[in-house]
Amino acid sequence: MAGKFISSDEAETALVETAKTLLQEDGTWNDAQYGIYAAKLVSDVLDYCHRDDFPKGLVYACADLLVKRVSDTSDDTKGLKSIKMDDTQFDFAHGDIAAGTQADADFETIRPKLNLYRKIGGWS
């Protein structure tokens, strides 16, 4: 069973390396930026699952979220819903997400996978 889990540091490294491979990294993001997003994601997973070790089975799902986060952050028009040329009109998509952030909504997409590794919280 020990082979199915890795430390949080190993998980962060695995997420960064996998995300860079998926993005075919061109040098626009540095390791520190990837590391911050990966550390937050690993921390969120461990907190949700009530674990101290990271399930290897979640590396690819979390790397996909990391890629999405990096891609969304580099997209200057992510909040733009529509644009009009004459007489200049902009509509922003600020009301499309009911509550929370896009990162929270993205995290919800992997919740069924997280539940496979979740422990009961509050028990020692």
C-alpha cells in the first residue's frame, strides 16, 4: 500500500513536471509560479481527503487542473463574454459563476476522484 502514495513534496514535483509536459512549456512560466499553484492544489487535496500522503492516482487529474489554471491565468480575455466593434461595447462574464472562484469550480470536477481516497476527518 505504501507504493500507492507519495509525499506532498513529491506530489508537487510530479504535478509541475506533468503539467509542463502537457503544456509543452515554452518558458513563459517559471518553476516558482508552477510550484505555487502545485503546492496549493496538493494542500487542497490533502485537506479535503484528510491525508498526510498524496495518492499517486490523483497526479494526472491534478496536473490537468494545474494546466487549466496556468492556461486560464495567461488568457487575457477569460472574463470577457462578448465584444462589439462600433460604439465599443464590452460584456464581462462576472455573473456566470454563482459563488467562489473558477479554481473552486474546477476543484469540484475532481471531487468524485478525491472521494476514493478520502478518510473520515476528526479521527486520530
